[in-house]
Amino acid sequence: MYDPYAQQDPYAQQDLFDPDRQPQQLERRVNRLERQVEQHTREIDQLQRRLQRVNQRLRAVERRFNFPFTPFDGEF
């Protein structure tokens, strides 16, 4: 009987026909993951720039209406 929770020997020879371990498939998966990382990095950068602009506008509104700026006050 196969126990999926049994400790596997990391040094045991892997199944040579495991499709997840085929070089071409691994290469494609690595490339896809790298593209996803690049896309997420661009999205994060874009969101950080948008947040910076929103914060600048908020500070301008606070100055205009003379709202005291208190970081982390939880009031807004």
C-alpha cells in the first residue's frame, strides 16, 4: 500500500518517466514562472507609483483643508 505521507529519500533515484521532471517541460515551466515574476514585478511597481500619487494628492488635500496629518491614527 502506498503511503503519501511517508518520508521519501531525497537521494533515491527519481522515476525517469515522471513528466514533471522532463527537461523540456521543466524548462517551459521555469520560463513561464520567470515571465509571471516579471509581470508581477511590473504590476507591483505600477501600483507603488499609483499609491505614491494618491498619497501626494491626499497630502495636498490635507494641507488645503488644514487636516492634521497623523500617520497610523486609524481615523480615516
